[in-house]
Amino acid sequence: MAQTNATDSAASVPAVLYRSVFTDTPRGVETESLDWKAANTEVGKNLRGHMDILKWEAAQAKAQAEKNVAPAGSVSNPGAAKP
């Protein structure tokens, strides 16, 4: 194959095929839809930005951990209890 001169404006160039960047985007990841105005208002409550979000995440993790703790005296794994 003959080389073409890159400075030659008359040189033939192969056509570029269009391929959307969204072709391989996963679909169905979101399980629910939120009203964007309500979501924007909720985020706007974090006046100190990232610091408020970190505190909220820590509070959520603490609440989840407390929810997962078994009550005193209960057996968390009944199959492991000895008779």
C-alpha cells in the first residue's frame, strides 16, 4: 500500500463511522425515580457541602449498625446454639 503525504489536502481519508457513547451504557440500574426538584432541595440543605454529607453517611451507618444488633439474650444464629 502506498503511503500518502499527510500534508496533501487532496489525500483520501477513510470515512469515520459514528458510534454513540451511550451504546454500552447499562440500563435498568436505577430502581426508583426521584423528583429532581425535591432531590435538589434535599442536597441544598447541606450548606457546608461535603462535610455535611459525610456526617449524614456516618449517622446512617450508625443507625444501620444499631438496627442489626441482636437484642440481649437472643441467639443470632439459632443453628449454632448448643442444646
